[in-house]
Amino acid sequence: QRPRVGLTVCWVVWWGTAVAMVYIDKWESFMEAAQQLFISDPENTRYLVKYRHVDAKLVLKVTDDKVCLKFRSDQSNDVKKMTELNNLFMRLSCSAHVTAERASEIVAQLADEAQLASLPPPPKQTAPAPAADHSGSPAPAGGGSNKKKKKR
């Protein structure tokens, strides 16, 4: 029996071109492969997020029309990982130069932001209540005139 590598490969013929679709089982491997695919061709790389409520499955697809990487999961905590990939691609697409060094800097920034977000917020400091203003101006009239009138 052969050991499981973590990849499932199938070929799809699309517009006369054979495209390898690869399902990657481990998130770290998918994130690294998607990052390398984006760095190699940032102009043509795109990704798709698909959620099937019937199956409760999340499918992420990153492709450049030559290679198609897919990750599927039925775990609800993988949604946070999806937002990590979304943030990475958005920041890389806004960068002037897309390099492996820039991508690793962005991944480190995202990890720092995730760590800061997981910390509890600091306690709020309560401000003293403002002093009552008794300058002689009359208080606004509080009427109940906004009630709906009954039909006859």
C-alpha cells in the first residue's frame, strides 16, 4: 500500500488545454503553493471561494489557467484561514513588486495581526460624568406627540 502524499490530481480539458487540478489536503501546503503560484504570475492568478450549504463544504481554488490548486474542508474554523489567504492576496495585489520576500513579510504581518486580535482588549477607562448644566435655559419639552392616531 502506497503512503498518502496529500495531493489528489485530476486533469480537466478546458478550451482545448489540459489543466491540472490539484486538491491539497494540508492548509499550510495549500497556502504555500498558492503563494508561489501568485508570485510566479500575479497578473493572471485568481482565486475563487465556494461554499456549498447542502454539503457544508468550503472549496478554495487558486488558478493561473495552467495550474489549478484546490483546498476543500468541512470544518468551520477553516473560515479564518480563508480570510488569511484573502488578506494575503489583497495585499500582494496592491504591492508594486510581488516577490517571495514581500510575500513572507506580509505573512509575518498577518500572523502578528492575528496574534494581536486574539489578545483580550484593554479595560475601558470610565470618564467622570459631566456636571449638570443649570444655565437657566428651559429643558426641552418631552411630549408624546409621536403616537399614531386611531382610525375612526
